[in-house]
Amino acid sequence: MIQALMCKLNIRHEWHVEHTEDGSLYKRCLRCGKDDDRGGPGGGNFSAWAGPAAG
């Protein structure tokens, strides 16, 4: 119950990495389903996880 309240108050989420249909990565809370929209370091930037870009 406390964890659900923390999600509602936007204090703490249980972030999990998810994949889109085109292969992009983003974070979603396992408890409330909110997407992480912070971007940048610590946010939705997963370019280091994806490996080197194919070029």
C-alpha cells in the first residue's frame, strides 16, 4: 500500500526497461504503468545500452 501511494505522489517508482515495436527502449513503472519522461542521464536515454549504431 505504501509503494502504491509513493507512485501516486510521484515520489518513487519501480522502473523497468521496456521495448517499443521499432526496438527503442524506455522505462515504465511496474506498479502504476507510468512511462519515464525525464530523458537525459537517469531518464529515458538508453543509447549506451543499445550498443554501437549500425552505420
